[in-house]
Amino acid sequence: MRPTTISTWVCVATMAISSGHARSIDHERADAQALDLAKQAIALRSVRGPGNQAPRVAALFKSALVAGGFKDDDVSITAVDDTAFLVARWRGSDPKLKPLVISGHMDVVEARPADWERDPFTPVIENGLLYGRGASDMKLDDALAVAALIELKRAGYKPRRDLVLALSGDEETLMKTTQILAQQLSNAEMVLNVDGTGGQLDADGKPQYFTWSGAEKTYADFQLTTTSPGGHSSRPYEPNAINQLAAALVRIEQYKFQPELSELTRAYFMAAARYERPEIATAMQAFAADPTDSRAIAVLRADPTTIGKIGTTCVVTTINGGHALNALPQRATANINCRIFPGHSRAQIMEQLQRAVGDPAVQFKDVSEGSVATDASPIRPEVVGAITKAIHLGYPAVPVFPTMSAGASDSMWFRNEHIPSYGVSPLFIKDSDRFSHGLNERIPVGDIPPSMSYLLSLFADLSK
Ligand SMILES: [Zn+2]
């Protein structure tokens, strides 16, 4: 029996008993089902395009949920283009309460078998690691959530609010299914997104800390264009489209956005400082105390791992211009990619860039696709308490603190509907094993038992 068993059992069983259906949690059964479902899901190539097997992943999870006691009518699969999304509803006893949504995605990033050491779509366990595309992002998380819901049902747990499992089918690409889900579920109390963030293992595999995410930066692309009449290169004159664009890019490079601190990033800096080298740690603490501290700002700006946490960043990523070696350019374009600090719209940031450039001849166009600006979700004490308690079941005394994600997840579309959304993946991993979206993606199978305890506790605590 694992040390986590009793406390989880008590938390869940107490509620089960109160409704007269006490049965103990069977951790071994739930853990085994999660691993089995994860392996079956990894074997399905749920990649955008012809032959996308995301609908089969949805069918796999639906059949497990129905076999586990969900009514067939309460688990729907909706086809959208080459993919599908799944909604499983477990009705709560109090219809006045708003639903708790558990969110995840069933699709994965493309993986070319020729580049991998093992076939990406054949799950393999070696040296305690489960290998395969989607192992860490995020088929094991999905499988854990499905198996946890089934286990809660089996144990006789009765939620007060509806528990809704919402699995999208194109999070890695278009996010069309997520947008539909967010609209359909816009009356939710909150979203627990079991994708992203999670726990940190040190090089020896010892748990260091756990982070959950309450905000993410907004992705934006701005296209800059300059034009000039052109002509023969033997007779140069100004304006020259490339020179104009180059001057604009230099001004953007020199422009610094106002550093910012939020409730969430302050909590992050205070807690994360202890895991950093002394110079960064001191700067993090100083910045958390005073976001105008110029020495701290200089240190955090100079480090690529921290610059994105202290404000909006914009950088040129592509450039194009001219049409012949012996002609004056008629047109030049560049793409400026921005990661916007929560609380600002894309239009606001584009305006700031235009002012920094200060040249009306440089045309700006927002060419961002598939992203919306979102505010941070509030730090709700009952959420923090439930996450911390659930993590400590498997990892006693490990520090738990919030963070802001650099990239977009399904949470973006839920936050766009004003639903508080939290990134809460339970998985712990070493830096040297982090290969989401990359080659030889993997996850420790030893994560399964503590992750299961965590999800059972978290789902029950926030739906009771
Ligand atoms: Zn993901």
C-alpha cells in the first residue's frame, strides 16, 4: 500500500459514505487502466491531416468511460474536419452549481519515424520511461483523467457540481475544436487543464517543486512593410524600402517594453528564486519587491529564461526584400513576433511598436492567427489549497507555486470566455527528459501512482 492511499481514500470515501455508496479507491486498478489507455492512445496517430486518428482516440476514451459507468448519452464525440472533440458529463447532485471542466487535448505534434530512435506511434517502456509521441504532451494526462473519473464513479463518489471532461482534437494546430468547446461550456465555474506545467525532478530524479499555471502570454505576429518606387541600382536615391525597414527594425530592437509584475509572477519569482543561481535569485527577489528596480531588470532581461517573465517581448523573426541584384528595392517586409504580457491587447502592443518606429511610411499589419489576448486567471484560495493538498499526497512537502506559461494552450480559449482556467498537469519530469513536440518524447511511468492520487483528490475537492 502506498503512503498516499489512506489520505486519498479518506477524502473520497468520506463523501462517498455521506451518500451511502462507500467503496474504497482501488489505486492499482486505476493506475493500470491509465497506463493501458495511454499506450493505446499513443498507438493512434492523431496528427492533423489525412489519416488523423484523433477521432479514434476519442472513441477509445468514450468506450472506457461508458464501460466505467458513464451513460452512453452523456459522452458525445463531435467530428470537426479531420478531427473530433469529446465531452463527457457526470451530472452533479446540485443543478444550481456551475460545472467543473477538466480539459485536455487528444492530438499530437507530427513525428517523423525516420528521425526517432523508436517508432513514435509504438509505445515502449524502457528503464522506467514510457516512450512515444504524446507520452508527455499529453496522452498520459488524458488517460489519467479518464481513469480517475472512472475510479471515482466506481468508488461511489457523488459530485455536487457537474464534472465535465472536455478533450479537444486540434490544440497543437488550429484550435477550432477548443473554440467550440469553450463556447459550449462557457457557463463553467472553472477549467482544470491537465496539460502543461507540472513538477520538476532534479538530475537524480528527486522531486524539486511543482508549478501550476494561471496565465499565459499572448502570441502575436505583426508584419511590417515598406515600399519605394525602385529603379536602376546605378542611380541610388532615398527613400529605399530596405533602408527604411532596417531603420525601423533597429528602433524596435532598442525599444524596451515597461517591465511588469502580476500577482502570479510575484508569487513565482519569490518561490522560484531558491532554485536559481545567486545572481538570478537576487534579481528575482528584488524585482518581486520592486518592479522598477533597474539592476534587477537588467539581470532578468539579459537571461533568455527570465526575460519573458518580466513583460512583453517582441523580436524580428523573418525578413524579405528586393527583387533583383541590380535593382533598387520596391518592397521590404519583416515579421515581428511578440509574446504579450497578460492584460494587453494585440492592438495596444502594435501601437506601441508604431510609436517606437515613428515613421508613418512603415506599414503595420496584425497577421496573428489563432490567438486571442487573455487576462490572468485569479489566484483562488480553494484552487491553490486543493492543488497543494493533492500534490502533497504523492510528494510530501514539495513546494507548490504558480507560474505564467510562455506558450498558448486550450486555456486561452476558456479564458477568452471569462472562465478561470488553471494548467494543472500532475506529471513530474527531469529537464533531460523534456521532449514535448521533439524527438523521443517520454515520461516516467513512476509518475502514474502519485498523479492518480493527485487527480482523484483534486477532482473530488473541487466538485464536492
Ligand atoms: Zn499540450
